[in-house]
Amino acid sequence: MKGFQNVFFWIILTVALVGLVFNIDAVIFSIVNTLIMLFVILGIIFLIYYFYFLTPDQRKYKKAVWKNKWKHRR
């Protein structure tokens, strides 16, 4: 009985591995597509925030803080 369970386990594992190999391109494409859409949506939200909700003085302040961080980082 132990041998049958071992063979059955390896057959199931082989079938799962073959299925994964044949669908790996679809899985990777789906993950990459989701990440691209996420970055696009986040970029649009940031641009809307930056150009519509911040005043010019706030934009200058944010830019100065960012430049100061980069200057002291090196």
C-alpha cells in the first residue's frame, strides 16, 4: 500500500508540474500586466494630486525637500 501511495503522489506531482510549465507564460503575463496597470493607476493618482491639489508654493517646497534629501544622501 505504501508503494502505491508513493507512485500516486509522484504521478500527481508530475501532472501538476507539467500543467505549471505549460501555463507559466500565461501566469507571468498576467502578473506583469497587473503590475503595469497598478503603476499606471498610481502614476495617474500622483499626477492628479500633484497638479490639482497642491498649490505652487507647496510644489516648490516639496521639490526643495526632495533635492535636499538627494544632496545629503550622497
